[in-house]
Amino acid sequence: MKKEYADLLDEMFNIHLLEPKGAYCSMPATDLLNEGYMRKFIDQYAPLIKALDDTATTAYLASWFLAMAIGLQYMVSVQNKALDLSLTNVIIHMSPKSEGSYTRISFQLRSWTETEAPESDEKRQEWRKDVLSRLYGETLRPLLECMSVVSGFNVGQMWGQLPTKFHYFIENLMEQTTNSEEKQRVIDDYHFLQHEFSPSVIGRSKNPFDVKVRFIEHIEDPTKQMRMKNVCCRYFRTEGAQYCYTCPLMKEEDRAARRTKHRAEIIQANA
């Protein structure tokens, strides 16, 4: 385990080896396959985000759980290694990000087990398919499906968060990566997810990564565009909230009104 990327995995993807300070709910990942324990986990998290219903709580928790997918993608593409993120090796914590800060969901590994990618391209492709399929099919799928059963929230909406999360992650990773070999791995490994990943691994008929990105006018700059989210994050179902500007559920006339109001507020603030 190298400290530089171990620290990054903790900071960026909430994957770590030590129990976090101040954890007020901790469960072995395998326990969350039990509907009763999953119900308790959802109920404990709901008031922390002031959720108005289970759809908000479950969408938020799914977003946290999917951070494991991005963390593994980083390891596979940049470090050319894989981590053991099997259910039996993961303890899931609910704890403050820092003292007095927001609550994060994080993933403590019982043992830090890395596997190196094979050197040959052909063998690496098989290795990549295996390690990613195991995470999606054997770790994430049972967790999300149990949440769906308990909450009634469509599991397809949970998987639908993946494209938006990955677009930003891959874009930032490409900007930060200077090594040409690493850049090519980032491109190739993401291409695998978008075009070669079998949706049957997660019990779906369609690959959640294979979607068309939709763009909308930037909320501040009319000469720019920004990505619309692939699915609704359910933020509007938390206390005092509204639709995100990039929400696919927002009507275009409401988005235009939000844009006009936001720009007027900027002008007034700078006057």
C-alpha cells in the first residue's frame, strides 16, 4: 500500500483501512443484504440529510456506494492495480467527514489486498473485465437491489447516477494525468465500461454507461454549456430544497426562469 494513493482513496472515494473517528453507525457490508439492517441504515441516514421520503435517502446512499466504483476505476487505470472490495472485506461507516462537518458514508477494508494487472494487453483486458465485473455484480448489485426492495425506489435510477459521476471523474483525471501510458489506460478502461461492459452483470438489459450526454445552457454564461444530469439525484425531496438546475425532471421554462433569476442576482451582487 502506497501512502500517496491510499490517502487519495480516502479523501476522494471514502475507501480506507482504519476505522474513521466518530463513526456513529458501522455495519459489515454483508449485514446490509439483510432487509432489516438495510431499513435501519436508511432510517438512520434520512434525518441527516433532512429527507422527505425514502427516494431521497436511497438515491443519496446509492451515490455514496457508487464511489467504490470510481475508486476502483482510479486504481485500475492509474495505478494498474485492483483492490479487494468484496462484501466480506468491507465495513460501511456513517461518520462526520471532519469535526462538525457533514456526514459521509465510507468503506473500511478489513485487509488491504492489491492485485497487479498482467503485463500483456490481452491478459490485462481479461483481468480488467474480471475485477470490474466482480465489483459491480458481487458488491454493488446486491447492495443496491436490497435498498430498492426496502425503499421501493427503482434500482435503475440508482445505476443511472453512474454516467454523470464518471463523466466528471474521467474529465478531471485526464486533465491531471500527465503520463501518456496512464492517459491511454484511462481512455481504454472507460471505453470498456461504455461499450463492452455487460449489463447482465448488474441484472439490467441496458448498459448504464452507454448513454447520450445532454447539454443545457450554462446557468451563468450564455456562451457556454453544461451537462444535464443523467437522472434526478432526488435533492428536491429534501427539506427546503428545489430541483437542481441540471435536473432532467426540470421543465425548460423553469430552467430558463432559474437562469434569468440567477444572472440578475449576480449583476445585483456586483453592482
